[in-house]
Amino acid sequence: MIKDVSNAPALREESEQRPVAVELIGVNKWFGKFHVLRDVNLCVTSGERIVICGPSGSGKSTLIRCINALEEHEQGRVIVAGVELSQDLKRIDEVRRETGMVFQQFNLFPHLTILENCTLAPIWVRRRPAREAEDLARQILAKVKIPEQADKYPGQLSGGQQQRVAIARALCMQPKIMLFDEPTSALDPEMVKEVLDTMVELAMEGMTMLVVTHEMGFARQVADRVVFMDEGQIVEMAAPDRFFDNPQHERTKQFLGQILR
């Protein structure tokens, strides 16, 4: 059972007064003639946990990837940690330093140890001294409950362990915002829980999180808001209780009817 970390109403009111972490204003994106994002507007405050769900091809992953410029939006504005994304590489680098990204695939360097995977970016991007980066990496590996794996290579770990390494690697950059793109979709069912538990711990600590996932148990018990996308648009957005128990849009009802069977 995933721990319930939903906020009390008073805390929700407090979150509305927090600074904006991510803002998308009228964002549009095309792949050729395919209009993948259509006038997307979303405002996420610091410490807020947003779960994004929807059918395949609805634009969920593209939205997440636009937030740290892995995909370039073509219309509208994307503002992350106070920096507006543009074609300016300095701005892109600044945003990426403040955002951690966890993908469906683990994307670990197979020829580097777990510790080396975790220290590479802090040393070369953050310019941390090697010993300091190693100390931090070991702390974070302990945090995600795999400290004993530090000297192993990715191929020696299970899928769930590798995904926790991917989360640890992102956290080693000490980001303000964490982005997750279906982090459990490539895992065997028995490995899903260990990754979700790690994400729950992050949520409990107040990390700003945007999570693309079909794990509705996680969404119900961890999210501050659930965003449902279809055909490149945000169709419905609500607190979990309202989203699951009283969806307003017919397309949302249809989706939940299929996924919650």
C-alpha cells in the first residue's frame, strides 16, 4: 500500500502561495503536420506534485520533455524555475541544472559503476570536487535504499534497482524540480513498487514533481493534482478525489473506465 501523503486543506491553501516552479502558457508543438501539443496551459507551484495521465499519443511525454528543452516548443512560453526557455543555450543549460529527468529506460552508462554514473554530472556540470560528489552520491544511494550497489555495474542490477539508480543520479544534481516520464513502464510488475516507494519518499520531502504515469494508485494517494490529456490538450485537471470520484469530462470518464477495470 502506497503511503498517503496528500496534504490537508490548510496545506493546499499554503501551496497556492508558494512560488511558481513551472509555467506553460499557450504552448504548441508539432511533429511535421502532427499537432502534438495544442494551447497547453499549466502552472505548477514549488513543492506541488502533478501526475499527468492519458492515452498513448496524447502528448504527455512531449509536454514533460518541453519543460527541460529535450523537445523545443514552437509557440507559447515555458518558464522553469524563473527562467524562460528559448533558443539561448545558456538558458537551456540553466533550466537543465535545476531539473532532474527520469525516463522509461534507465539510460545508465553500462561501462561505469553505479557511483561513477551518479558523480559524472555533478563533477563535470556542477564542478563539484570528486570527493564531495562521491560523498553526496553515497548519501543519495542510501536514500534510495541501494547503498551496497555503489561499486557494481548497471548490468549487475535488476530493472527496479537500475531505475532507482536513475533517480539517484538525477538527485545528485540537487535539482529543484523532478520530471518522470513513465518511470515504471519498462519494469516487471514485481519491481514497480520499489520504484514507486522511492518516488513517494521524494514526495513526502516536498520535491516539486511532474510525473507521467498510468499508476493510478500513485496518482490518487500522492498527487496534489491529476492532469488528463487527450489529443494534445489538457482535457481535465483536478485534485485526486474529484478526478477519480467525480470526473467532469466524458473523455475522462471513458479513460478511467478502461484503466481502472
